[in-house]
Amino acid sequence: MAKDIYHKIVREVLEKDGWVITHDPYYLVLQKDVAEYEIDLGAEKLLAAEKGEEKIAIEIKSLLKTSLLHEFHSVIGQYLIYHYGLQKREPDRQLYLAISLFSYKKLETIPPLLDMIRDFKIKIICFDNETKEIISWKK
């Protein structure tokens, strides 16, 4: 499967933030040969000794296609399927959608899209692809 144009940058951004990339890609199998998915990255980070490890899966999207609405619809469907699968297979791993600051600002111009992100509880890692830094974790 083709990797998003920001794949390498997101990997660097996460590693810079102290995450260890454990999967590239993260394979999610709900039913062999029927419902098999590849989430872009899996990562882990040791928090404090008393908290243990945090595990995440990251789906990376550029949202740079001509129709933001069409691409967003596809992203939402993909995110919900991956979220469902992770809840069944590895419920302690949280799913995030990684998008650039530029793309997030595009989403902000269409308030109903932000409402959907909130209502569907989509977690977002917003990153700056130029400085290669995480801007925010939107939970």
C-alpha cells in the first residue's frame, strides 16, 4: 500500500517526541483474508514508572486532494473501522489521525467537519511538516 506523503515526517516527529515506532505499518486483522488493514504506524512511549506504557496507532493523512469533503468522508470511514478493530484486538492502544497544521487549518474553515471530529471522538496529532514538530494532541 502506498504511504502518505507525510509518512516519513510523522515518523520523525513522533521519534523526536520520545515515541518508539514499533510497527511500520501496524497490521490489524479482523478476519484473515477478508478484513485485514494496515494502519500507518504503531508506537509506544514509557510514561512514568507508575503509569506504564502508552500505546498508539497513527493513521497519516495529507488531506491535500482537490475535494476536502470527499477525502474527509473517506478518512472518517477509515478511522472508524480502525478504531473498531483496535477496540476488539488491542483495546489499550489509542488511535490517532495525524494531519499537518496546514490541513487542520483547512478543516477549520468548515465548522461541521470539526463538529464531526468532536462528535466521533477522533483523536488528532497536528504537526508542522516544515519544523517537524508536534503542534498539538487533540483528544
